[in-house]
Amino acid sequence: MNCTPKKSLLHSSYMFVILLLFIGCGQLDVTPAAKEATLPPEIASRKQNKCPMQFPVSGICSSATWSSPPSISASSILTITFWKQGTSTLVDPPFAPSLLITHDSEKPLSRKLKHTTIGTYTHTCRFGRSGPTTMTITNKDGSDTVSFHLNL
């Protein structure tokens, strides 16, 4: 007489399912969506409830920072960051942003912004002379626009 208990088919099925779950866990894709990223923690709390520059049509926020203060003697990198209003989630805007630079009411110069990472664009600026300057970030048709001013 054999005293070893027989494994039931149900028990074997459970073990097979558990094994599949363990094997599959190593293949889960937990990366953020292709068009979203999260702000670094040190600036997330600052930006979550504030919207320094709001694009009225798309409802996204942005901020502009300089690698060094803009001047007429040296180049400086302008970094534009976009995020969903009320969150700390970086997003690419629903348009290809461009930069218009207007110096002393002259005809604006249009510059492309370089896309560096999700929600982040840069442009290296070197100004040829001093005076009031307006920087405008805009979409292609100009319907979603924000501006900020410099006095070089």
C-alpha cells in the first residue's frame, strides 16, 4: 500500500499559474508613457501649484531658466520646461514650440527650440546689444503664446 498523498490536478494547475506569474514579472514594462516624465523632486513641489507661464489654449504650464544670466558678452542656454497644470508631470506640448526674439521693437527673429528630453527644450542665446528684449514661446499659428521680458 502506497502512503504518499497524490497531488491533485487542481494543485498542479495552481503551481503552474504561480510559476507563470513569477516568470512574467521580470518582463513588466513600468516605464512612464512616451510623452510624460516626472519633474525632479527638488523642483516638483515648487511647480506643482504654480504656473509661471500658462499656455491658454493647451492648458499646460512652462518655466524658463538660464544656465547663466543672459548678457551681451557671453552665450547662455535658455531651458524651457513644460508640465501638466496642477501636477508635476513633464509633458511635451501638443505643438512644436518656437522662440521669437524681439529686440527694441524690431522685427522678431524666429528660432527653433531643441528638444532635449520629455517636456524640456533648450536654445543657446547670445545677444548682440543691450536694451529691452521680449522672448515669446509660441505654437506654429501663434494661437497659444506666452512672453517674458529681459532688459539686457
